[in-house]
Amino acid sequence: MGGTDQVQGNRRSPAAANGGDTRERNTVINLDHGDPKMYESFWKKLGDECTFVIKGYESLSYFSNPKSPCWFLEPTLEESIKSMHGAVGNAVTDGYSIVVGTGSSQLLQAVLYALTSHDQRNQINVVSAAPYYSSYAEITDLVRSELYKWAGDAHEFDKDEPYIELVTSPNNPSGVIRGAVVNRDGGILVHDLAYYWPQYTPITSSLEFDIMLFTASKCTGHAGSRIGWALVKDKDVAKKMTKFMEVSTIGVSKESQLRVAKILQVVADRCKRFGSPQADNFLEFGKSLLAKRWEILRETVKKAQMFTVPKYPLQHCNYTGDVTQAHPAFAWIKCKEGIEDCEKLLRNHQILTRGGRKFGSDPGFARVSMLGREEEFKMFIERLSMIKMFNNGDGNENRNLD
């Protein structure tokens, strides 16, 4: 899953005193959320290939396929989802029901509803291993449901009670591949696989967990269409998820479904030809761009000696056929020892990020989006390279090392 916490500001940059374009240095770079604008250049280059027209008399009905557990799922979207997973090889679709949602956030709410019962005596605990996705707690407790409650870090969960564990792999924010932590009787696993695509991580197997969540926002970059999907092995769970969305939104926009269906099919058709120079492969484009950005970030961090970023193992990717490492959508940056608030330090340099506390982790960490436009990434690297200060522990610099 991603996130859209928007923060704006126009404070004077500490670096502005060093000369250069003052207006540019005063610009706040918002890298707090994973808004996938990095992909705009690819889709502009592709032109009208993904354009489609909906006529005024089309898509009037609530229903798409009354025989499907998810009766509002457009058949063309269902087929394109199967085609996409089949081409990439990251998830099994045979034997699964597909449930479409308004992004994977709505699907998560539907899953929590579907996995609980009005007959249960107590709320079911919902946990995830820290650092966990920052919105899990808010999504779980938003309506103060009597069916479930947020119980925090899976590493610290020691209650002899039923639980639902949210397993995010690759993890948001750290980008590492993860498995379940609690591993006890009475537990149910939900796998959030929003970033399990080859531009972000090597595809090492075709997964077949009971419940798997995906989203177009991270798969193709079309966050604004608000389309996510769940692969659900238990048909009764799929039907109950559908009931949740039937009551809350009476389905999902057909316009959004049809747009994403078109885009997914174009990507799927092209990604079957990985490595062909004329193919304009979207996944190859994303992988190449993120790999370059990570290379630049690692070199900058190495020179600045103020931060560290995770190292990822080399793995064989079944999709590309090569040995590679992860290039996550977010950089999980840790400040050097003695700097207690990484988010505040970066904010003082007009870089907005999301601090470690929001992920149930140390405030010495901050999550930085790698998915912004090229000019935003360049400005981020320039400012990061200028941070060469000792820190008094609260994010305020007090001595220049230069």
C-alpha cells in the first residue's frame, strides 16, 4: 500500500544562504507519500495506445457479472489481471476469486470485515511486524469496530487470542521480503503484495497465499484511478468482502475498472517481450529508472556520511532471468548515531518525509519516496549531499563539518 498524506510549506531553506536559485531552494520537496509521478514520462511516450472511449449509453448498470462472487467486477479487468500475473509470474490466479476495490486500502477494510464474525465474543487483534505500513493502525481503528482492533507490532504480540497478521512483502517502508512473525494457532494471514513487481524487487516465485492484495497505483503508477484487487482462495471470504463494498459503495466505478483493464493488458502484452529494445516494456522502464536512482542515492549517502540505507541481497529474478537486487519504491533512511529525529533533520532542509514513529519504529529513521518526478529526485539528492552537520539530537544542526 501507498499513502497520500499531503503536506505543503514554503519555509526558507537553510541552504539558500549558500547562493544559487533562491526560489528553487525555498521549494519544499514532498517525498512523504508514494505518489508515482515517476511513470508519467513512460505513459506520455506511449501516446494514445491506452486511450479508450466510453459512450453515453454504456456502463449504466450496477452489475457486471452477476454469476461472479464479486458481481461488480468487469470481465475485461478480471482477464487483464490474470494476464498480468501470468506474464510476470508473481502470483497464482487459478483457483482464486478476484475482488476489485477502490484501491487496496478499501480491500483491507473489506478483508478485516470478512475475516471476523458478529458472533465472536471479543475483537480480533490486528498486528503487523514493525516497521509496518503507517496507515494500518488508522485503517483498522478508523470506525472503532467491535469486530477488530489494532494491536500493534507483531513481534510484541503475546496474547493467547485470535489474530490477523498483515504481512507486507516487499515491506513498506523498508523494502525487504518478509514472512509471518507470530505463527501461532488461531491466526489468519493477509499478504499485502502491492510492491511485488519486478521494477521493485526480484520475482523469486509465483505466490499462492490465501489472501493477496495488489493495487494498480504501484503496478502501473495509475494511483488516481483507485483500483486494487484481491486474490482470494476462499470463495465465502470473497463473497463477504464483496458484501462490505456493496454496503459501503455499491461496487467500484466501471470507468476506472475499464481504464485499468486497458492499461494492464497493454503492460502484460509488452512485458512478455522483456529485453526487446523495441518493446517499450513498462516494467523494464521502471526497473531501470529505479536502479539508477538507487545507485545515485547510495553514492550520495556514502559521500555525505550522515545516513545509511538498507542493503538488499542479490537474487535470481524469474521474470527477467537475471541476478539482481531490490530497488524499492521507498528509501528507509537512517540518520547517523546521535541524530534522534531524521524526519525533522530532513524537514529543516525542505525535504518532507515520513518519520519512523509512524511505522512503529525508531524516529532516527525516515521513509523517502523514490517515485517522484525527475526534477524532484535531483533536488532531493542535491539537498541530501549538503547535509554535513552534527546534530543536537532533535533535528536542529549546530555545527558545520565543512
